Amino acid sequence: MPQYNPPLRDMQFVMHEVLKVTDEFKALPKHADVDADTINAVLEEAGKFAAEVTFPLNISGDTEGCKLDQATHEVTPPRGFKEAYAKYVEGGWAALSCDPEYGGQGLPFVVNQCVYEMLNSANQAWTMYPGLSHGAYEALHAHGTDAQKKLYLPKLVSGEWTGTMCLTEPHCGTDLGLLRTKAEPQADGTYKLTGNKIFISAGEHDMTENILHLVLARLPDAPQGSKGISLFLVPKFNVGEDGAIGSRNGIYCGSLEHKMGIHGNATAQIVLEGAVGTMVGAPNKGLAAMFVMMNAARLGVGNQSLGLTEVAYQNALAY
């Protein structure tokens, strides 16, 4: 049987005896009161969640995978994923290192990274659903308008809604300067987006009542290449000024990719057909704004590797 034991002592050794993180926190006013006991208590509970709640779901994730209803474009994750996510939200794990102004707990990012290392060890496919949301939170926190922050950040912080990163298109791979998704300005200040995106992790699911897609697209008069890219926030369901969820937006899953090892995560091909969105940051400066999320994702990929190496080592040693 596969096994996973959270490496709490290893984490404590690195943070407290090698890096002495609490000494560093004393120079940071917002973290000055965070002590070793607090960190250890948080990581102990996170380890229990990872080992007891998400780790057992690897079997259903691998054998069942995600299922797409072609008629409704809705995606159902594997058995147990939705229930585990509800426990994650209930436990306040999504808010761990987020800004208290939007409902976050304000703990240092290094604590959040330790939690995610354990989650990635326990179940990487499941962890990608909340993991990308944190990058969306960071991008909106850095570049969103006050109205966007007020409307969307509390739901991302609580974990009630998730976020995605919509970059790549079928014809351009990593060369984002070639992307073709168009954003047409509307009289009310919104934009209508039309195009296709591929390899969108956690791009469609029923684990939350809404999904916030951060989408790169071009304005009609945009310069060629990467200097003509803008960033837009496109929700799965339109959101009213009071935060109430409204009609279904014109963004949906056309098909699912089948990535080896993460069948439990919905890697979606996303279709935009007149989807309503709002701009994040300045016109034609979208790539710079999106880099906040892209850099968070890069750290996340490194964290995935660390987590998978740990669980692989444990099971190789046991064998």
C-alpha cells in the first residue's frame, strides 16, 4: 500500500535551526509576532489534512479521472475531490498567507509553501485546484482595481471560488506574442473575449460555485507581438456589483487533455465565445501583470517536484 508521512521534523529543522525564520520575521512588522510554536501547530494540522484527507484520493483520481459532459460542458472531478475541497475551505487553509484586509490569516508565505509541499506529496492532482487560485489572488492583489479586489479577492481568499491562468493557445505554445484571442471593448467598460486556450489546469469543475479565469487577449488596436497583450478577468458565472452570481458567461470547456499522472485534475481546452470580462492592469501591459501569477506558478511547480520527491523517497524506502 502507498504511504505518506508528513516530514514535519525535516521542515522544523530547516526553518528553525538552519534558516531561523522567526528571527527574520522580527524585522517584518506584519509577521513580527509569528513564533515557532504557531508555525509548528499549523504544519501539524496541515500534515494531518494532507495525509488523511487528500492522500487516499490518489486511487480514485488515477482510476476515474475527470469526466466532461459534452452537452453541458460541465466537468466532474473524481470521487471524493469535491468533499475534500469543502473540508479545505472549512479549515481556512486557502486563507493562510493572504492579506487580512480580504479575510486572510496573514501568515508568512513560507508557511503556506510548507503546507503546499505536503499537499503536493499527498495528492498533486487535487492540489492544483486550490494551488492556481493563490496565483490568481496574487495577480489581482498586485494589479486589480479597487473594485475588482473588493468583489473578487474575498472569495479567492476564502477558497469559495477558484482561479485559473489562461495563456497558451493551440497554435502558439509558449510564444505568447502570437496569441489571437480578441477582446472587444463594450460601452459599459467591459470587454467581450473570443478565442481558444489550451492546457488550462483546473479549468472547469464543480468543486466551487464560480471560477475566475485570468485570460490574456488582444485589443482591436493592439501592437503586434508580446507588447500588444492585455489581461482580463473572465468569471465562469457573471458577478453583480453586490457579489451575487448571475448568468453563465461565454467561457466553457471544449475538451479535456489527458496528462499522465494527474488524471484527477481537469486540464481543459477553454473556448471563449463573447465572454464578458474586465481588464486587469493597463492596456497592452497584460503580460507584466500576468507574470505575477506565472511566477507564483513557477514556484508552485518547484514545490510540486519537492513534494513528489519526498513521497517517492518514502515509498521507495518502505519497499
